[in-house]
Amino acid sequence: MNKFSKRRKIKITDEKKESYNFKEAALTKMAKRQLLVTLLSILGVTVISLGSAYAVFTSISKSADYNVIKVGTLNIDFGEDSSNTINLSDKYPMSDEEGLKLTPYVFSIKNTGSLAADYEVYIQDDTDMISQDNCSNNQLNKDYIRYKLDTGSPTNLSSVAGSNYKIASGSLEAGQSVTYTLYVWIREGVGNDVLGKHYHGKIVVNGVNTQGEPVADTLLAGVGENGAINTTDPDQTFITGTDPNNYIWYSGKLWRAVSIDPSDNSVKLVTQWNISVIPYNANDNTAFAGSYMEEWLNDTSVDGFLSNLREPEKFIKMDSVWNATLTTSTSKPAETTMVTAAVGLLNIYEYTKSYRGTTYSNGYLNNGLSWWSITPYSSSNVRYVYRSGSADNYSPSNAVGVRPSINLKSSVRIVDGDGSADNPYRLNGDNEKDLSGTMLNTRYSGEYIRFGIGENNLYRIVSHENGTGTKITSAEPLKSGETFVESTFDSNRNVNYSSSNTIGTFLNNDYLNTENGYMTDEDIAMIEDATTWYLGTMGSGASYKLAKYTNTTDNILTSSTTTAKVGLLRLGELMAGQFDRYGNNTYYWTITPYSVSRVWYVNNGGYANVNGPSIAYGVWPSLNLKSNVQIVNGDGTKEQPFTLALE
């Protein structure tokens, strides 16, 4: 996009006010258009008394000629203040309460085009001003700068990843607008080390999703020789075949495009692999609405699927409608039970429409694993796909694999890839090429990491459960040569994991011993020394929440925990399912007790079951990486996993 730059320059002293007028920057021929407005510049803050009293005076003169600027089809309007001046006059540093009494920066973004448009808002370092003032080695610590945007909480600028600090993003339909109110101040308690420091920044609004082709248009243009487009259903245009070019990489996961809704050109996706494994619902309760399944898929806490998707409001239809009508047939169901939710599952009819012909073995959605559909079969059973690919039914109290489904907005565009498994389509806004220096704790569940050595050197992000670090798990159960490593859960039949039970001793000793070929010293240095592992008991037909919480409503953490450097994933946790059937063909332990005598494990077909702790199964380790782990290179895909280093 092209880029316009408008700077508000501020010089702060303890004696006088100085005014600066806006200057219009030249239009540059770049792929993106950005609105650049200098937010704040703190130059030579001077102590006028002992302690933390600082006198700050500033004045900004504005020119109405530059208050409204276009970025593609977006208009960004900074408006007119009633006094025509933004004044800061207070003691610095200041408390949040004082900071929120300052005159804010208010700006509106309006979509003046005929199509939906996405945008991102940044507080960005002004490198031109930094260079002009020759102050690159004298910058104010970002931890000292505090901001609040609209209904958000006051936050240190340093908590936003990267040198370009993204503070907001969204999507606007044609004619829609949004207004932001931004406060900025120096936080209290910073001491005298702010003296003589500089900060130059600017508000940047990026219009995105203006490059590439809409997903629906790309798919309708062709899905390769092993696929076809089926238009026989007026409500959904289906992709069929043995292996069409309909692979899409989004938010750290590989998806398949299933169908296109002709009414709005949204595209239904389903994950290629099982992401987790949980009971669908309590025994004899087959409704999707209100089920454990619906809750897990749409859980906005760190434990659920939706909260770990990348910017879902920008990419997916949050008000998608899912057909959860009971039927004993695989034909198109009636629309008697429709559920509105951001994330759902495929119904059994949608699965069968993937076949080339009438045989499930010829359908690309047959991934060799067992997984739930959204379709009730009766008052006691729910439809699921058996690992052979046949459609069957099962009690909802059983724990079976989960393949979440979403609907991409029509405004989402493809900017890279050819739709094949090795080169999936990449989406505008989820296609970063240079992530060097980005903190790992800002990335997304499912993304791949090069961690460890030898054949066990590939891991995936699970979540950011502890709020600061990054929980990861190996991309497959540990191997030694071509054989999977196996361990009893505990030879003394203890169902509670610890660093001293059988499998815990292996993970916290042998696994961390560099002589055994799993880790280097540099890898081990990145791991948190102590992580809390939740050991809530989860019985048959129970909610996934009980593995972590005392009940399903109040989110009070279970008191049954242990502390260890390395542990295992819970049943129902993200990435706890067989997310790559081929090559992961083994049973493996979870950390979740079923009872006082049994522990949950996941089998090679995608089910979860229980057994006594003296049985030997595969080992799928999990651990937390420290908050100061950063990305050196890679894009997070399996082909180019992130490589890491401590900051």
C-alpha cells in the first residue's frame, strides 16, 4: 500500500511551550498504504526537585488540512479537539489514574469502499526522527511508557511484541466506521533513569487484506486433478476428491476447505488432523448446543480452541450457523436444529460430500483417525467418523478426536501457496516472512518449533497457559531410532503425575540429560524450571474442564497439582489429540487421572481410553519455555519451523 506520514512533533522542557505544525510527507510507492502520525516525543525530561516530581509542558498546533487522510478504501480522521490543542501539564512520572485524565488522542477509521476491509493499528517507532535526532542509543525504555486504548486496561508498551507495537485490529464492512481513544503517559516509579532520554513514535493504521485473491474465487477456479467442484447443492458448493488442492494454513494449523456458501462467499474449513480428544457430552445427551464440545470449541479462556485462534474476528464468521439436526441418514439433514457459534463441527452429510463417488475411502476428509461430527444419531448416540473412514455412531460420553470447523469471511484473501499439502494456501494477515526478534509468547497454538536435537527436534506450541511463557509439546511421541519410547505411568500404580513417579523421573532426568540425545544445554536453558501441572480427575462422560478446575462453572483451579520442569498434556488440552496420524502410530499417556486406579491415554486411532498406570505407553512430553525466548528465523510451518534463542 502507499504510505502517508503526518508527524506531531513534541519537545518537552521544564520552562516553555513550543508549537509545531504538521508537515505532509511525500507519497511513496509501496505495497501497503500506511497512515503515519507521530504520537509522542519525549526529549530531555528534566528533574526539578528530588524524588519523582517532573514538570512537563507541551503544546501541539494542528492543521485542519491534514486531519482526514485516505489509506486505500479507509479514511482515517483525527478530528478537531475543542481547544485545538493537546496539552500535557502534570508531574511525571504519573499514576494510571492521572494518565487517564490527560487529553487523549482520538481518531476514526471508516471504510469508504464497497467491500469489507481489515485494518491494524500500531504505535510504531519513528525511525526517521530517531535518525534525525541521532538518539538511537538514548531511547526511553518502552517499559516506562504506558498506554490505554478504549475499554482495554492500562498497559506498558513493552508488553506488546516487536518494535512495531500492534495495539488493535479489526474488520469494517462497507460504510462502517470505528473510533479509538488512546491515552499515553510515563508510568510512575521509573526513577531518574528517564533523564535525557528520547522517545519518538507515531500512530500507524495499516489497511490489510487488499492483496491476493478471495479464498472462494481461488478455490472455484480449480482444486487440482485429484479434486472437483460439486454444485448440486444450492446451499453449499462442495469440494470433492481424493486429495484436492484445498489445503490452507491458518493460525498454526493445517486446514481443508470443505465448501463455499454461495450466499456470501464464506468458506468452510476443517482441520486436517485431530486437535484434541474429549467426550462430546454427558451420557444420553446428544445435543450440540450447550455440550462440552460446543463449550470447548468456543471457549474464550486459555483452555479452549477459539481463544487460541489468531485474530478470529478478522478471519472468521463469528456468527456462523451450524446444522446440528438429528438424523439417522447421511443425506442432507433438515434445518430443524441450527446453532449459532463461531466454531463448530462438520455434520455427517458434509463429510460424505467430500467423497469422489460414493465410497468413503475416496474422500479427502478420511484422515485415518476417529473424530466427532456435529450430528446426533439418536437420543443416546452421536455420529462420528471411524478411523477406517466409515460413518458410525457412539455414546457422547466417549472421548473421541476433535476436528474443529470454522467459516472464513469472504474478505479473507490468499496471498501465497498452491493449495497442496507441502505448499498450502497462505492468508493475508497470517503470512509473515520475517519474524526475527519476535517473542515466542506472542505466537499461536499449533505453530512448529525446532527444539531439541536428532529425530526428536520438532515441537509445537500448545498455548500460553501461564500468561508469560509458551507451553509446547513434541510434534510426535518420543522416538529412539524408528521405535517409539515407552514408559509405564508409574510402577507403583500411582495415578498422580510427579517428577518422581516412573514417567516423571524419565522426563525430568533422562530426557533433560544432554548425553541422551534429546536436548542441548541451550535448549534446557530456555525451559522454565518449575511449571504447575493440573491433576484433576476426569471420569467417563465428564467435562474437559475437570482436568484443571474443581467444577465446570466457577473456574476455580483444582488443588490437585504437582510442580515439575517437564510434564504431559491433559486430556482435552489443545494439541493433545493425534494431530498427525501418519508417523504417530502409537498409544501415549496424558497426565489426567480417570480414577484412583486408572489414567487416560490416547490410542493410535484418535480415541482416548483408560488403563492402569503399570502399563507401558508412549511418551509425549510438554514443557513451558521462558518469557524471554525469541524467534531467530522460520515462519512456524512444518517446513520452516521457528528456531529460537534467549533474548
